[in-house]
Amino acid sequence: MTSTVGDRAEALIADLGISSPDELDVEAIAFDSQVEVVYEAMTGCEASLVGYRDRAIATINPSGVRGRERFSVAHELGHWHLHRGRSFKCRVDDPSANLSSERALEKEADSFAAHLLMPGPLFNPVVASFGKPTFQQLTRVAGDFGTSVMATTLRLANINTLPVIVACYDRQGRRWAMPARDIPKRWFLKEKLDEDSFTYDLLHQGKECRGLGKQPADVWFENDDAGKFEVQEQCIGSTDGTALVMLYLESSMLEAGFDWTVGRKYNEYGSYVARRTPIR
């Protein structure tokens, strides 16, 4: 059976006998993999990796944000285990760039890092205890695992146990989105924020979104039948002018039939624009 990127990361955790989040010492895990971690100021890059034979040095730009530093170490460790001997350029100085790009090596290293720092056997039971976690609860989880809130929220979508979409928006529109794997592809997330969304209020009026709130699904989705459904929305702002958004879909949205009209444009001759790619 072929192992996935996540399997390889979590195998390291299992081999080291780690059984609780406070044992996830990423520098020690790197040392066990023959990678020395050095913290040194860098310009234009968050981290770099230089290897020779079976040893490597990972240089990490000190950011003062421990969760970000730990993710950078785990990201470079992912390159060491997955891409040794290959040429690559890290982009972990801008996590959103990795999410909105098609750079396979960076996405693989990000996935490795997420599984290494938040391994399923430890992470999944914690988030399951909350039902549908809010950002306040995920912030506490992030503190326990030593990760950023964004990385923790993305991991929630990645484990695919809840019908959740995680997205990032600014005033101009959507920067990226990550749906849980079982979200039907028929749902098309809007490019531009609806004025009725809590996220619009946050970005344009500074109004905080303190908890999950119900919204008609047509506030967030282009589909003609979206108004028949509801979602739960919560958002938090960032210093860079973006908002991180969580959308929980109601169960009936997972059972809706395929939508043949969404993403098409029409003239008097019928449909003339191919369907756009959904949020994947």
C-alpha cells in the first residue's frame, strides 16, 4: 500500500513514541532526522534548507511568532524527507501564496508539516470534542499544539471529518479556499464578498464576528438553489487586511444533486462559456 505525505509525517511521530501535543518538539524531531535547525535573520525568505549526503541544515528566519517558526521547521523537514536531491524554492514566507498556487513541492511540504505538528491520532480527538469548533476553540487548540490559528484551521478542513470550507478574503475578493474533501464539487463559492456576510462587515466596517452565525447559503454560493440551504459562518481578521473564514455546510447540502447551470454564461444561442473550476 502506497503511503501518503501525511502517512510519512505521522510515521515519524509514531516511531518516536510521541503521545501528547507537548511532546511535539519539532527541533528534536528534526535532529533525529539529521537536520540541524539554525535561527538566523534572512531577507525575503522565511526558511532555507541546505543538505549534503545524509545531513542538512535548516535556517529559519526568527519571526517572534513561535507557531510560524515551528511550521517553517516542519516545512523544511518535509522537503528533506520528500524532495531530497531536488531543486526547489521555498515560499513559506507567504503561506497564502502556497495555498493559491500550483507549486506541488511546496504544497507537499506544507501537508507534511501539518501532519507532523498536528498528527491525526492526537489532533482529531481534540477537535471532535468541540462538535463544530469556533475560532475561539481553535485558538486554544493552536496553543496546545504550538501552531498558528490559520494552520490549525486548515488542518481542520484537511482531516475531512466536518462539512467545512476554510477561505481567505480581502476587500477585493477571494484569495484562496480549502474545502473538506467530501464537500460536493457542485458548490461554487463566490469570488466577491456578499454585503450580507459577516466577513464583509468585518473587512469594511471592523465589526467583529464573535461566534458562528447562520446565513442563507446564497450569501456565499453562486448556485441558483443556494437560498434553500443554510451555512454557519465565522471570520477573524488579520493585520494584513485579510479575513480567515470558516463555513460549515448543513448536512442537506452534502446530498444535493449536481448543478448543471452554475459557472456557465448564456446568450441567445445557449451556454457559451465552459464551466469554471470549483473550489479545489
